[in-house]
Amino acid sequence: MTTVNIKKLVRKNILELRPYVSFRDNSQFENPLLMDANESPFGEFNRYPDSTHRNLREKISAFKNISANQIAIGNGSDELIDLIIKIFCEPKKDSVLVMNPSFAMYGFYAVINENKVLQLNLNDNFEIVEEEFLNIIKENQPKILFLCSPNNPTGNSVDDIEFYIQNFAGIIVVDEAYIEFSEQKSCIELINEYPNLIVLQTFSKAWGLAGARVGTAFSSEEIINLIYTVKSPFNVNVLSQNLVLEKLNNIEDFQNNLNEILIERNWLETQFENIECISKVFPTDANFFLIEFKNVEKVYSTLLENEILTSKRFPQIPNCIRLNVGSKKENEKLINVLKNI
């Protein structure tokens, strides 16, 4: 097991911070009169949600086979990314290291918190070059490393991810927003071995709850306690918590939808082989494709004219568009439009 003193990585003012504690959520009563929080006595949603997310964490705990004390719930993964940076990075002093290209919000929240963003440029196959990684952490000593696997927007997973975890002395955040679409193992199984590891997952993608905005962090109990110290008191509303609980109580429905997306992903991949305007389809472990086109501007505008919205990745990634797997009907329309370009 890696020996890491988490307290030495945490900002001093955060260590001294006392969390907001809801007396109601941290106590047990049989039939209380709720007169403590200045709520209305009327209405279906008149009460504040559970600030500790007790029921949801216990449900996820059973599903993931991990202690509920090692799970934090956020208002989407975005909130958790922001909180992690706030906990560990001293403004105007510390830096974060992000893959390039990768999910933009790591750098976005770092800049908001006045932290430097270091970029780990990926090679032509969108892989990390280990030597460059070792050099940049030696020269700059970033406080947080963000690894997105499968990576957005490239779709591929990080090879030998434990190498980067083993060789980084700060906080490692592995964002697994698309892990359900991949055959790669989740890094959740590593959190008891590496106390400085945080794994992020979300209910926005494979679970079909993007509108509910619910993300999860899995880590050591020490780091989870820090997240619950810093987060807003009632950060995840009762409707979203109940929607996730409902999904977790209907795993068969989730699995059927996931299987359908994977079937459609495979179908699209075969269709792309026969489309003239496509130069290259990059390998994907996610629910989207990064595709290089021969005339990317024309393709993008033609898709837009047909009310097909895609993610414009050029010029940062030359000649490339990212598009996600849709329903059978949506995918068929996409292919028909591409065939006529």
C-alpha cells in the first residue's frame, strides 16, 4: 500500500474548517415535528433533502460493493471536480495536470480557483507518453493529476493506468464518466490500496440521468469526509436523489438500455466503413466516436443544416468531430446524411 499523508496535501484553511451539520440528518427520531429549518409545513417538496445522502450512498454501496463511507454524492461530477480542487490546491500557488486533449472542466475549475493548469500532451494515438509524464511531474510537482478514462473527447482508455497512480505523489483523480461502456476495469478496486486516489463516476451517461445532475466520488474515508466538509449543505435535491434510487432499483432496465447503446455503437462503426467523407474513426470505449473527415467544415455544416448537432473538435483536433450514439432512428438519419455528403 502506498504511504501518503493526506493531511499534508490539504489546504490548511480546509483542515481547520468545520462542516455544516444538519442536526436532523445526523440524528434519529421516530415521529418528529420538523420546526428546525424554517421550512413551510405545506407542499410535496417542502422539506430539505438529506444533506448526507444516506439512503443513496447505502444503495450505491451495495451495488458497488464498497463502504458507504467511501462514497460522496455531488451535483454532477462538475461539483466534485470543483470541490477537489478547492480542498487540495492553494490559490495562486498550486497546479493541476490534465491530459490534452481531455475534458475541459478540469482546467476550467482550476482557473476559477486561481490554480495553474499544466497540460500533458497526448501522442497521435491519444495516448500518454510515460517519459513526458515523469518529466512534467518532476519539474512542476502538480498537486492534482486528472486522468479521464475513457477519455473525452477521444474515446480511448488510459493504458496501464496504475503506472500513473503509482508514480504520482499528489491527488490522483480518475474520471470514469464513460466506464459502463468500456471493458476496462474500474479503478474503484484500487482505492483501498492508494489512499490518494479519487474515482469519479456519473449517472449522466449510461444511466440516462443527465438532467438529474448526480455524480459520485469514491475514495478513502478521509478524503470523503473532506468533501462532505466543503460541499454545500443540500447540494443534491430530493428529486434527483429519488430518481437515482429508482434507477438502482431497476437494474434490468439500465442493463437493457446499455446493451442497446452498445449494439448501436457497433452498428455505427460498421456503417462508417462505407462512408466516403470519413478519413478515420478512432477506437472508442465510450458512447461516442471521434471521427476525422476529409472536408470537416462541409460535414459539420451539412449535419447542422439537417438539425444533427455534433461536437466541433477542430481546429484543436484537426478535421475531427465528436458525435455520440443515439437511438436506432437517430443513428439511421445520421448515416443517411453522411452518405450523401
